[in-house]
Amino acid sequence: TYTSHRDDRILTGFSITGTLLAILISIIFVVGSGIKHKQMFRFPAIFLVYSSVTLLIYGFFNFATEFDRGTVICSSRNLVETLEKGAHHSIASL
């Protein structure tokens, strides 16, 4: 499907905003769990710490790929455009 440049910029903006919000919440939760480490590092709560650290790592990767979509990853919103103008590593992997 074809998406306009404006729609692509709006989608990228929302993705970056959501990613930054997830990173902010994860950082607050990890800092809070470091302060209350005796309560948070016990059995049921350790899964929340693990999931927030995982969300933090995912957020950094997602922010990096959304911020510089043209050079970091080999995909675009349009499959035909990706196949015609792919990066070197994406052409080799296809």
C-alpha cells in the first residue's frame, strides 16, 4: 500500500513519542525498584523489574530505528520501495 510522506511522518512521530514515554516509565520504575530493592527483588515483583528492563532495552532499539529509519534498518512503509532501494545488508539478506 502507498502512504503519503505526511502520513509516514505522523506515524513516525507517534512511534517516537510512544517509545520515549515507555523509556521514561521504565527508567522511573527501575530507579524506584533500586530504591525499594528489598521489596522489589523478591519473587513475584522481580518479574516486573525484568519486564521493565526488557521494555527499556526494546525502547532504545525502537527509538534508534524510528529516528533514523532510512539508514539503520532496511525497511520502509512500502515493500516495493524496500526491495528497490534497500540497504547493503538488506540486499544481502534477501
